[in-house]
Amino acid sequence: MAEHSSPFTAGPGGVMTDEVGVVTGALELRTTVDEECVLTAWVRYEGADEWYRVTGGACALVAPEDHEPVHALLLGVLNRPEG
């Protein structure tokens, strides 16, 4: 399983997760791709142990090489330090 991870700051609306609802503030995005080429997005509070699935944050990729650009795209959408 491949993964990418990046720190970011969520905007005022935060990020909706399946497990705990909205999380805000200094977070970390992790995307994983399984053997079936399905990407899943996860977030956690910076420095925490628990990861939470981003609601609606899974998709099938055409090829494993798509992982890095999709991770970068998600990071660009979620990282809103100024709101």
C-alpha cells in the first residue's frame, strides 16, 4: 500500500470525517492507495495517533501514478489557513 502525508491547516468549516464529524485547525492529510488502486483520504490532528476517514474521500484511480497528483489536489482544496 502506497501513502503520502502532508501537514495543512483547515479553514473555518473544517474537514468532515466519518468517525468524529468536523475536525479543524492544524491537521495532517494522509492518502493511501490499496492493491485495487482505490485511494482513501485520512486526516488527524497534528501530532495525534488517531486517523479519521475524510467523508467522501475515496475514489478509484486509473493508475497508481495518479496517487501523487490526487494527493496534491486534495491538499490544495483542504489547506485554507486564511479561511
